[in-house]
Amino acid sequence: MSNIAFLGTGLLGAAFAEAAAKRGDTVTAWNRSPNKVLALKQFGVIAAASPAEAVRNASRVHLVLKDDAVVEEVLVAARSGLLPDAIIIDHSTTLPTLTAARAERLNAEGVKYLHCPVFMGPPAARNAQGTMMAAGPKELFESVRAELEKMTGRLVYMGARTDLAAVNKLFGNALIIGLSAVMADVFTMAQASNVSAEDAVKLFGFIDLNAILAGRGMNMAKGIFTPSFELAMARKDVRLMLETTGDRPMAALPSVAARMDQLIAAGRGSEDCSVLGIDAVQRR
């Protein structure tokens, strides 16, 4: 078993720390709000008064922090206690350019650093489910692979390019947030139509989203916009959706409609509705 530290014990960090302690690791944790660490005492997690104290005996230091600014601040505070061979595993969702710069700087200073963001919530973290990505030196990743595998249902090494996990984390979160916004609009239409949100959810089971991603999504990525659902017809349907909801607030569809109008005005109405991505991909 290992001596490890967790810096940041919000919902996700606390779940990771709890799971590690239950696996038998010696876990020390720090959080800006001490009560969040003290709540983990029941699982055997040791509370530290500072980041430097938390990492003093840790072979691995896990960061689960808000953003780049907090990561940098906490790293500075932890450096005086960091063991020479300690490995920093950063699970924070951060800006790719700053992640790459941080990794380059730390590795040049002799600090071992891997960026390992995750797609999981607290229940998944407690039960080693969900997905963890890792980016950084292959040798460093291999040295902690076995321990990281204990934390997740799927561990994916993205490669030595240090910002690649950060980029893919944003890709995934964009999809989650975008789907949430569209679902909100579906529920608004349901409300306006006297249909329960629970019944509206059942519709999603009729649509194969994986097939859409593999088909239209891949064509879109390749810049192929041969129509199977013309943009002009899709815009008509969005008009019907907006008319159905009336003056109720909408999360996504008004912006989609505005972009469709721009593209139709530019003469792209007869192309597939996936032409919405024309400016992001190289068209054949």
C-alpha cells in the first residue's frame, strides 16, 4: 500500500480520497475548507493543515482543484514538502495551453507531473468506475499505471503530448453540457405541450446516438455534407420547436437557429444540417 496525498477534497476529490483509504492506502488530504477534510476522518483520511504538510510523506500527490490558477497556487504551497521522487497526478480540468506549459516547466525542474482528468462523478470515483485519461511521459505513466487502474473503470493513455488529455476533457465536457442544454430545450417543449419530462426522456431511447456519431459525426469531421437532412428543412423544424415553446426560456436552440440562418444566407441551405460545423473542419 502507498502513502498518498489529495489536495482538494470537493465532491470528486473527497470521493477519491475515501476510496483510496478504503483500499488500504495511507491518505493525507488538504482542502482550503478544513471541514471538508475532517469529514473524511471516518474513513481514515488524515487531515493536513497545509499543502506542504499533506505531501510530506506522499509518493503520489493527487490534485483535484478548480482551475489553473488554483493548481498553480497549491503547487507553490506544496513544493517545500514534496518528496524528490513524488509523482503529481493532476485530475483538474484545466486550459490545455496552460497545462502544457505547466508540465514543461515542472518536468524541467525535475518534478514528475502527469495530467489525468476524468469523466466520472463522486459515485463513480468511490467505485472505480468511469474513465480516466492520462497525458505525459510514457515511462512516468507506466510507473503509476497499476495504481491509476485501481481508481477507474477505464484508463486511457493519450500519449506524451502533455495537453492532450486536457483537450479531450474539454471535448467530453462540451458534449455533456451541450446534451444537457438540448435536453433542457426538449423538456421546455414538453412542458409547453403538456407532456411530462419523464415521458420526453423515453424518446431518447428511440434514437441511436452512437450511430449518429459514427455516421453523421464522422462525415462532419471529414467535411462531407452530402444531404440526408437538409439544413433548410432542419431550420424549418427548429422554427416549429421555437414556436412550440413560445416565450419560455431556451438553452440552446435559439443559438442554433441563428447559426442556421447565417449559413442559409450564405447559400448552404441544401447541404446536410451538419454543415453547422463547416468553419471547424476542412471541406472536401
